[in-house]
Amino acid sequence: MKQEARFIQILGRVATVLAVLMYVSYIPQIMNNLQGNYGNPIQPLVAALNCTFWCVYAYFKMNRDWPVFWANFPGIFFGLITFITSLH
């Protein structure tokens, strides 16, 4: 059982890093938006809303799920910034 718990811990950390990288990848789109090459605003808005719900879920459940929380937290901000900068 100890080996399984260690695997889940490592998996949670790797998944958190990958999720953060996914939302950091919005930076090129934000830069394009600021240069007038606007992207579609729907996907980053939906991503920001999705991340908000996952953060609320992870924080308020009985045993807080920090990997889920931290994996989605950057998506709120990067998604909203991408959404706002894509409006024209």
C-alpha cells in the first residue's frame, strides 16, 4: 500500500506541473492578442470558469485536494487574461 500511495503522490505532482504548463502556454496567445492578432475568446473563458469550479471543489471538500487546486489556480488568471485581451 505504501508504494501505491507514493505513486499517487508523484502522479499528483506531475499532473499539477503539466496543468500549470498548459495554462502558461496561453502567454503566446496573450502576446498575439496584444499585437492585434486576436484569438477566439470562448475557449479561455470556459477554461477560466472550469478552473474556478475545480478550485472551489478542491478547496471546500472535506479533505482539501491541493494538487487539483494548484493545478487549476493558474488557469483562472491565464484564462481570464487571454479572454480579456482577445476582445476587440
